[in-house]
Amino acid sequence: MRRPPNTLSPREAEILEFIKQGLFAEEISARLHISSHTVRAHCNHIHEILDLEPKTTLLQGLARKAYRQKIQDGLVKYDNAK
């Protein structure tokens, strides 16, 4: 059975959780018994699925998306008149 488009695989979700915990690719690869190259490939796919800006780390991108969502939800006031 295929997963819906733009959905993280179980492995990608697992890697994302490790990234949120602050682990690096080499540490994640050791825990999951896969190569760091494979971890980076999963990270690139996560980056695409989450539609993060180029050149941001996953954590930076997630933080920006969460902040933007809070602004949209009215939970954070944003004043761009500087």
C-alpha cells in the first residue's frame, strides 16, 4: 500500500524525532544501523515534504513554520513596521 503524497514515511518521522532531540546524522545512523548518507537522504526528503526554505536546517525550518502558524492563528503579534 502506498502512502499519500507529501506524507512522511515511518522512518522519516523517526529521523525527524531524533533531529528534534538534537542528534546529528552520524548519531542517528548509529542508532538506526543505517549509513549517515541514508540519513541525509531522508533529511532531504523531509525538507521537501515539509516545504522548507532552501539552506535552512530542519530545526530552523520547523521553528519558522511553527512561528508563522502562530502568527496566522493570532497567537503571536507581528509588527513589521520597523
